[in-house]
Amino acid sequence: MSERAILALAVLGATVWVMRKAEDDAQSELIQWARDQGRAMDDDDDTLKASIFGLAGDLLGDALNRSGGQGGGQGGFSDILSALTGRAAGTPAETVMTVAAGTIRPPSVGTAGTLRPILDLIGRAEAPRGYDQVWGGIAREDHPPRPITQMTVGEVLAWQDSIDRKYMSEASGRYQIMEDTLRDLVRKGEVRTTERFSPATQDRLAVALMRRRGLERYQRGDLHAVDFGENLAREWAGLPRLTGPRAGESFYAGKAGNKATVTPSEVLAALNSVEA
């Protein structure tokens, strides 16, 4: 069997295993994991493997949409299997799992459920009114035309663009994601512009931002909680620095009215509650 087929089947085996056991947040984590493998391999100039994993991530998302997004619809996985390996559609999931066994370990890092204490803390620090909150300095007449959880990511970006020159911030949602950050998340394949900016989507994007700040290293034990907390404070202005003479202050204190709204001890308690 070719390297292309083996890798594709490994991805599919991991997919079936996780999606039979997981909720939507773990499903989206797996999709992102496949895309991450593609980007990492691309950095190593292994273009064959990069293209396989990148395509796998995209096809997994498409298949979930076609199958209703829950529990591993067989039609969706058959489509992926056919597209990646050229094998006939309808290959039983058990066969895929057998071929892939031991080849690639399904991801265990960073689903929204296991990270709920951190997500809740960031949400409380950034947007205590919840997933539809926008930056408080935006005048009422310039607010989005409807709750942002009912808008697509593309519509949120268009609204942010429309007010960008008028305000110093267009932060949106529970995690107060700025326009440039949201656009970069789209560009990096974390989310599509056609997806609804729902609570689940916002949670997923917050996890993606935490991943950029060392989430996986922290969960592996390669990054101390204090250092990870410092990294998160660079992402979210409502979180405090944890060390140094300015411990307890926002990393962006004095800029656009930013200040820390939770304490270092609350941050550390949330981080320490997360299991690897």
C-alpha cells in the first residue's frame, strides 16, 4: 500500500474512533488536528504528507456538514476515504480502524469541554455579557445589525471592517476577537467565513488561540502554568500578568482602557484544573 493510502487511512481510523465517542467540540478538534499536521509537515517541506493531512482536515469538515455533524455519518467517511485513497466508497469503518491501528494516535489535547474552566475565566474577564457582546466603546448605532451569534463569520468580519476606522477596537464575542485576529484564523483554516459565529464556533476559536500560545506544550508538561498564563495574558487583555513587578496588571494596561479583570490566583486555579 502506498504511503499516501496508509496516511489517509490512519487519519480516517483516528477520525472514526474519536467521533464515535465525542461531542461536537472534539469533532472540531480532530478536524483542526488534521489541518495542523498538514501545516507542520509543510514546514518540513514534506509536501506529500502536508497535502494529505491538509486535505483530510477540509474533507472531514465537509463530511460532517453533509452527515449532520454528529456521530460519524458513514456517508461522509466513505466520501473522505474515496477522495483520499481512491478506494471504493462504503468501506466499513472497522476496516479503516484496523488498517490504521497504531499508526497515528488520535489527538487528546484541547477540546472545549476539557478546557471549560479556562474558557469560562477568559469569557468572564473579556465579555461578562456573553457570546453576543461587542467592545463597550462602540456606539449603539454602530452595533451589529443582529446578535453576532446569529451571523456568519464572514458577516462579522464585514461588520468589523465597516467600523474599523471609527473605533480603536472592534472586539467581538465572548473572547473579544479582533478583526485582524479573526481574519487570520480564517486564513489559517481554523474557521470558514460561512460558519455561524455561534458559541461553539467562538469556543473553538478561543482554543485555537490558546494553542498558538502554548496549550499543547502546557498539557504535555513542557510549559509551566505561570509561563502559559503569561502567554495567555498577551492574547487577552482582561487576563493579568502572573509574575514580575506588574503582576496582576493587564499586559496592555493603559491602552484603549484595558485592565485585568480577574486575579492571578484565579488564572492559576483555572489552569491547574485542566487535565492533560
